[in-house]
Amino acid sequence: FHRLQLDIISQLEKRQFLKVADDRGEFVDKERLFGDKVYDQFESARRDIKEAGNCFAAECSTAAVFHLMRVCEVGLRALARDRNVEFKDKPLEEKQWGEILPKLESVITDLREADKKNWKTFGLKETQIRFYADLVPELRSFNEAWRRHLSHADPEAFYDRYQAKSIMD
């Protein structure tokens, strides 16, 4: 038993361990970090969502924000596809945020100008306008406040645990 103990200690000395703070343990390898609905609807974002949680748990806050940025990009493109946003020169998947967001803003304008008679369900037009009018500025803010800085070698683009948690929320 003594030899076994020495072998175990010897092997453990060769390893490094990462301590996860008590308030971060729930984020480790969490497949459904944003709930079942997001997990079910955004399969292509699952790995980034899980990695965002792992980075957050490991106190790699800037890396967590990076993965959250990629998650938001999946949502941005899904929203653009839902509104049939198209580009003549490239497919949607090759377009940048700054090219997609103005197209989505024009969708809101088009919705506002659309004749109510074209809507089969009463109130649906206003519901969609509210939805997009709330969401598109939020995406633009995310792009301006975090994504653009994080995507480039900006010396200010480092985030602490509290900023990362705020962005995650």
C-alpha cells in the first residue's frame, strides 16, 4: 500500500489542477446553460455555450465573452434568415455584423410601413415590430460594446468575472 501511495503521489505531482470557485461550479460542462429552449433551438451554438460556461468557471472571463459573442452571432444569423435577409454579393454566413444589422433595421422600417390589411392576425404586426425594435438595438449594442473590441487586438478588450457575468446574463 505504501508503494501504491508513493506512485499516486508521484503521478499527482506531475499534474496541475484548476480550482473552480464555489460560485462557479454550476457552470462547468453545463450543456443547457441557457435552458432547454435555447439548447433545442440553437444546436449550432451548443459547443460555444458550453465553452462559455467552462471559461467562465475557470475565471477565463475574456474567453467566456468570446464564446458568448459567437453564440450571439448564431442568433443574429438566425434572426436574419427568419426575416429573409439576403445579400447579392455573398451568402448571409459570410457577412459581418455591420452588414447584417442595417438590413435588420430596414426590416423594422418595412414592418412599420406595411399595410395592416396584409396581416391575418390582429396585433401580430405590432408584436413583431416590438420584438425586432427591442432586439436589433440590443444586438447593435452587443456588437459595439463587446464584439468589435474582442475580435481585434484592442488592449481594452479584457473582461473580469463581473463583466463576463453581466454579458452572460
